[in-house]
Amino acid sequence: MRTGTPRHARRTLGVAAVATLVGGTLAAAGPVGASSIAAASTGAASFGAASFGSGHAAVEPVATPIPLTSMPSDGATNIRTEMPVSVTAQSGEKLAGVVLAGPDGVAVPGSLNPDGTVWTADSHLRTHTLYTLTAAGVAADGAQVSRTSSFTTFAPSTDKQLKFASTAPANGDLVGVGMPILVQFTHPVTDRAAVEKALKVVTDPPQAGHWSWLSDARLDWRPASYWQPGTKVRVSLELDGVPAGDGKYGGGDTSFGFTVGRKQLSLVDLSRHRMTVYQNDRQVNSLPVTGGKPGADTWGGIMAVIDKSSSVHMQSRTVGFGNEYDIPDVRWAIHLTYSGTYIHAAPWSVGSQGYANVSHGCVGLSTDRAAWLFQNTLPGDLVQVANSPKTVAPGNGYGDWQENWKQWLSGSAVKS
């Protein structure tokens, strides 16, 4: 179980001053037909007979402006992305509809209070963006008016931007059933809840899953149980403008998708010096192996394959073994941990494979057997190492499956 991971309560946003829009703070618009605002993307609030949807009467300007208040005020600049944007109808009037949108026309989702007098945006804003806010009000006598304002959000300096250092899997990948979704940030995240809420995962067919923080800069998503073969996954990381704490703001968005292939599990029994490979729960091969010698034991537990390479230059000094070896062309290398564990061809230890553990921590096979496994392995395929005296940590590669579901959920900053 992970220990020492701080949890952070959701940020409470301060209330900014409002600016009254009577007398021109919001510029009066001309007559608004059914198509003028309904063309904005979904997320606008629209209500009653004066809503912006098709089939309703046009909104006509009136001689006496309907009192509306809004924040931010018209023409404001350098607005923080967490500022709560709202529109309020005063003096017993009601709102007929509100659209808040950027240059791309995509509306920011919002909600109307029960009595129809206050609309509030439901999400943060993007950085360095010009927003247009169009609101329609209805007087007690049925008179209607539409008014428009605009404001621009701030652009955080480079050192105040939280960005993605890396994500996995890659867009379009075919992966194994153990593949987590990995997000590594460029800086430690203080407001974990705000960041986590901005990252979305959609699976087809639907499969329950959750985010969990493996460090202060790494966030993974995995299903409650292994992926169902054939699942299609879409990941939307809407980080731009998210207040991440410590004065930092999300500096960009990204999205990607991948597909889950067949189920494969390779069970490595270090006491028997043998790997048994299962596909879709059916044994397809049994291979003699060698594991880490005493004192350099292979990590135990459930891991998912990070990546693979047909050739890797392996140097002992990079993994804490001084100058014991320097092999420029290790073939058919399947990567298991960040600390340097691989399954790979080890022709120098064939005599020990199936009989003794003699490696520096990797799992070694003959060249032909390693080539077979390499050709049949996907990123995210499961590898379980049994009978090791040490256990891999969840964050040392893709060791996410080392935790049960309750443990995994405890690493989230957003409780279900």
C-alpha cells in the first residue's frame, strides 16, 4: 500500500464583485431570432417560451432595460480561470437563456437556479481566451431583451503552467488487458482534486474504473478489474485553465484513444524457473527461464508490460551494479519496471534456464524463446512473478494491479 500521500480538499473559490449591466455595461443586442444563439454548442441554459431553441418567438429589445448583473464585467481582461462566471436578473425579472462561449463556439456548461434568476457556469475557463457572454431576460410583463458582453482570461507565465510530461498508451495503440492510463505532469500537483476532475475516460463497452495518484506528479486510471478484451477507450485530458494549486494553472489539453486486445498473462515461477504463458485463460506455452540471483532478486507481483524493443544496450552501472556488465545488443527486450527489469534473450545463461536463478534481476530466456514471447506480447500484457522475496511498488512501471480496488480508490483525491 502507498503511504505518505497527502490528500487535498477541493478549492473553495472566492466571490468576485459584480458589475451592474443596466445602462450599457452589457451592450444591447438587436432582435434575437431562434437561430442566433441556439447555434452555440450544448451547455447553454435555455428556459421557457423565450428560450433560444428553435420554434420560439424572437427576443425583441425593450425601451426600459431589464436589470441584469454579471461577472466578469464587459471588457474585463486578465480574468483568472477559476472566477465564477454568472448572470443575475434583478427586480423580480427572470432569465430566458444564457450562452458563454469562446471563439470556437463551444458553450461552457452552466446551471440556472430554481427560480430562474441566476445562471452560473459549471466549469473553469481556458487560459488566454476571449469569451462572449449573451444573456436574455424576461420582465414581469413578458417584455424580453438580449444583452452581450465579453472578457478575456489571463495567460499564465511558462513557469506557472502545469503541462503533460508524458501520457500512455499512445493514440491508436492496441494494448493488453492490464494497461493503465498514465498521466505524468511536469510539476507536482497541489490541488489534486481540481486536476483529477478535469480528466475524463469513456469506455465502450462501459467499464467501472477510477483515477489514483501514484505520486505528486503521476496519476493513473485503471478499471476495477482487468480490461474486457475488445474495449475501446477514449481519454480527454482537459487541463487548460485548471487551477492546480501553488499558483499553477493547466497549460493545455490533449486526448487520445486506444483499443484493448486479447488477454495474455505470463506467470513466472522463480522457484520452478519456468514461465507459463496464457492467452484468454488458455495455456499456449511453457518456457524455462532464469531469474535474479539472491541479492539481485527479480521483482515479484503483478506488472503490465511498459514497452518492448528488439535491441537494448544494458549497462550495470545504470541499475546499481557498478561495472559488472555492459552488453550493447540485448535482444527481444520486454520492459517491466522503471528500475530496469526486463524479460529478454540471455544466451549466456541457457545452461541455468529451468534450473537456477543467476541474473541481475531480469528474466532470461533462450534467444528463440525470447523472440517468440516478444512477437506475442503487447504493451499492457500482464506478467506475474511468483516466489520472489521482494514486491514491486505500484509506481515502479505499471504495477497498478498490485493494489486491490479499495487501496486503489484510496489514492484518489475525488471520492466516488
